[in-house]
Amino acid sequence: MTSPVWHPFTQHGLGAPIPKVVRTEGAALHTADGRRVVDAISSWWVTTHGHSHPRIMAAIAEQAATMDQIIFAGWTHEPAEQLARDLVAIMPPELAHVFYSDSGSTAVEVALKMALGYWANIGAPRHRILMLEHSYHGDTIGTMSVGARGVFNRPYAPLLFDVGTVPFPEPGHEQATLDALDTLCGGADPAAAFIVEPLVLGAGGMKMYPPALLAEMRSICARHGTLFIADEIMTGWGRTGTLLACEQAGIVPDILCLSKGLTGGAVPLAVTMATREIFDAHLSDDRARMFFHSSSYTANPIACAAAVANLAIWRDEPVRARIADLGTRQQAQLDRIAAHPLVRTPRRLGTIAAFEIAPARDTIGYLSAIGPALMAHAGTRDVLLRPLGDTVYVMPPYCIDDADLDAVYGAVASFLERDLS
Ligand SMILES: *Cc1c(COP(=O)(O)O)cnc(C)c1O
């Protein structure tokens, strides 16, 4: 019997088996056929502390006992109020307002609409959005428009809106990035907003750039009045070593998008945080100036309760020490694997380690055979890895122990030896 389920980013025609997970715990997925699989990619970057964290799961159960979804336009509830207070307390004080939605893509759509709404409402309309080359901000039409174009979105390309693209700051070419941003921000038709993944471009291939550049990009935007949108959907919640990647550059965006680790990765929820200025531009006695956006499940109480529990964990547990420790252990593993002749550009930021497996000659890209081959090989060793083309990355839950991390890098090492040498 074939399943009626149509999976995301899955070519069903290749017939690869689709394992069924029956239980999650810590850094592991337990399958229906009795395997314990190490989740080396935090289930696509959502799981922070570990799967099924007892405090988060308890908060979900407790909240589910008293309230399901309620309309959030003109109504409120304590989990959303509590979470907004907690977020404002832990995030930079300039980000005084919290808008709820239910996925990363939606948080980005909200950010773009807030930026355009700001310019419309202050009576100085700006429409142009700028992005950084190789960026990823989601899979909806709007977020694909502000992301890298490629095989992922070719069929939809005619519908994607035009944006200004700033070249990625490759080492040695940083000034070109800053000059392009400066030019694209200004001129007769100044840019409304620049959206950026701070310090690490995730889906674009775990491409990293230094904090000083992020700080310079931020100040160029400020000079032109171009709103600065930080998409910390992947980089937030400790991934890069600090709560936010922006922290390392000492900057505060005008608009901040958070999702993935917001609930510790347990249930879907997203927020778009904005400055008072952006909120105030929508504040009026005129209904036509309100912020026209809602999802049915905006601020779902059960999801908000999970996020409140996540923030309590950040307050009560040594999360930052765990992240620092994982960073050190990742670096030691990376240093060992970097000695292999096929490993190129090993790099790490916080808990994210990445490198390319390169047969030197050609650029292979996302659909190259190396990614799927490594994924299949790791699977036979009960390790979940999902390379981005020829880019291998390890981004485990913060609770991963040495034995499991050894298993992850052991899977990569044996792939390099057996399948490529
Ligand atoms: C995952 C991701 C998104 C999209 O989030 P979804 O919840 O999958 O819609 C947006 N931006 C970045 C940087 C991401 O990593």
C-alpha cells in the first residue's frame, strides 16, 4: 500500500523509503522498526534544547487542558500576553511590539508587509526590497521573491516580485557588498527594507560572514532610512552561540523574525517583533491604517504556552553554557574531519559546523549526488544528516552527548573513506 502523504522537498519517484518515527527524545528519533536515529540536523533546525523537553511537553499538556484556539483580533489570552512580556524582556528593548503568526515564512511575510505599511502610513511610500545573494526566507510566493532564485522556484519565477540583490560578502570582496548595498539603498527611489539572515545563510549553504560586516550593513541601511529586517528564524535561540546572531554585531534590527526554536521546536509558532516607530506608524483612529494581517491560528494558546516554557528554560537552565560546550565539541570534531583531502572550507559558528565535500573540479549544486549519497549512507548508520548539495552541516540539539556526536562524524568519515576515496 502506498501512502497518500505527499512529503515536502521529496521526490517520491525515486522510491526512497520513508522511515516512520514513533517517539522522540533528546537528540534521538525512535522509528517504528526499532531504530534509534541521531538527529544531527535538529529536525530541520527547529529543535534547540532537545526533542520532547519535559518542561515544554508538560506546558503543552497543561495548556491543552484549559483552552484551544481563540480569535486573536480584538481578543487576548494569558499565554500570548505572558509570552510577549517574556520576549520583550529577553530581546533588545527597541523591539517593543510582538506580532504573532504560525510559521517562519509567515513571520517574514508579516515583516515585509509591516515595512511597506510603515512607509505607506507615514506618507512617504517606498516599495523596493533588498536581499542578500544566496538568501532563503521561506517557500511562499513573497518569501521566495526575497530569496535566491534556482531550481526550487523556477516554475513560479514569473510571479515573484523584483528585488535588489546585494552580492554575498565573499572573503576579499566585502567592500563590493557594502558599496552595492549603499547604492541600492539610496538614489531617487530609496529602498523600503533590506532583509538579511544574520551571520549564517542557512539554506543557501551555511554560508558565514563576520559580525563586523553585519554591523556595517546595518549602519548603511540606517543612513538611508532603509528598514533593516533580521530573519533570525534559523540563527536565533542560541544557534550561533548567542541568543540572537545580531548580538555578536552589537546591532538591533527594526524588525526581527523568529520561529523554529521559539517553542524549543515542539509546536509551530512565529513572531515578528518591531520597533515602536513601526507600530506607531500603524496607530491611528483611522481603520484604514491598521495592520492588515492575520492567520487563523495566530497566537495559538498551546503554542504560546510551549514558548513560555522555552523562555523559562532559557532563564533557569545553563543553556548558554551548553551551547558553548557544544561549540567546543563541534570544533574538535570538525578539526579532525577537516584533515581529509576531500573536505573543503570547514567553518563553524556556535553550534553550527559546516564544510563542503568537493571533488575540486565542478560546482555541483543542490541536486548533486553527494548530498543524497551521504544522507543514505548516514541513514544506514542511524544518523540523520541532510546535506545542502555538496555542503555538509551538523546542527544538533544542544543536549547531544559525545557518543552521539561521535556517531554523526563517524558516519561522515566512513562515507569519505568508503564511497569517495
Ligand atoms: C526555515 C526558515 C524560514 C522559513 O520558516 P518556515 O517555518 O519553514 O516557514 C525562513 N527563514 C529562514 C532563515 C529559515 O531558516
